[in-house]
Amino acid sequence: MSKEKIIEIKSLVKKFPIGGDFFTALNDINLSVCEGEFSGLVGPSGSGKTTLLNIIGGLDSPTLGKVRILDNLINETSHEDRALIRRKHMGFIFQNYNLLPVYSVYENVELPLILNKIDKNKRKDMVINAVESVGLLDKIKSKPNQLSGGQCQRTAIARAIVHNPSIVLADEPTANLDSENSYHIMEIMKKLNNEYKTSFVFSTHDEKIMSYLKRIISLEDGKIIKDKKIN
């Protein structure tokens, strides 16, 4: 039984104006990602992987082509509709964590549920489950400045998955972590992928992440040069 395509990109081009000319960051990208995949956009700096991840997340728009996410043609939707798709169906993990410093672990993880207008009593159970899934129940009242880098990233993962999104986009999530913490982070995300069938798409050039991926989509100079599934 074939799995549902949750990301479909056709003939995507992304150009940025530079001076009086244009720089082509992505050129003729065609890509599909199915539910439950654990895949990565891999390539050196400047290859276009972060730009492509941002377009998938609706944080940037293509110059040409079509981007369909969960059956929404997001390059033809309004900013408000795009934001709604992100809020309800996507989670984001960044290399610099992007936690709110005045909020506790609980409050940082709760934020997507507040934005999605989830009932307060239901929110509590969802936050505790998410924090427990990343092994941080003992730090649930702590603020980011009381946490290690690995604990901050685990908080960011809990925030990304608390609302049970269909897609989690992770931009260099282990870049600021040592090898041991990177291992723990990837083990957590692999477990979440297996248990909840959440689709993960990474942007990375970190070999520690690549060793976990089930699909490697290699980019170079704005083009996909290889797309390989790993057994």
C-alpha cells in the first residue's frame, strides 16, 4: 500500500535579487515526501538546502513552480493561511533553539497549543506527554538559562511535536551540540518518527545526522543531484 504524499514540489525555482541581477538559489527542483519519512536535505553551505526547507515550511516563497503541502498549494495561499498551516500541521526545530528566555520549559512547549486555541485542561496533558517523551520532566519548571544546550534542544523538540504535527522541519538541529548530545537528540527524533509516523525533513551537512536518515536528498548549486533511500 503506497503512502500518502505530504510534500509535492514541481519545477521549483528560487531567485534572490543581488544588485541589478539575480542569484538562482534553487533551480528546477522536483521532490515528493511521503508520510512517515525520515529524510534529509544534504549538501554544503550555499547548496540551497535551508532555502528549500524554508519554502517547504511556508517561511519563503518560490519564484516559479508549485509547492503542495498536505494538499494545500501553499505558493498560492495568503500569509494568514500559510501561518495557519504551519501552526496546525508543522513543527520547527532550529540550531539556535529559539526558546523564549523568560518562559519555563512547560511554557515554551505549551505555546503552540495556546496559538492553536487548545483547551487549557487538555493542554496540560499534551505538554507533560511531550516533555516526558524527550526526558525532561525533572526540568519542566526550569528556564532556558538553567538548561544545557542538549536540554534546550530537547525542549525545542517537545515544542515542535506537542501538537502532533504531520511534518517536523529541522534546520541543522545538532550544529551547536557535542557528539553525545547529538546522539541523544537523534535517538529521540527517530523514536518519535517510529511511534507517531511524523515525517521529519532535516537540512544538514552533519554526518552524525546523515547516519540516521532513511533518505538522503543531496543538493549542489541549487539542484538535486542525488536522491537515495537507505535500508
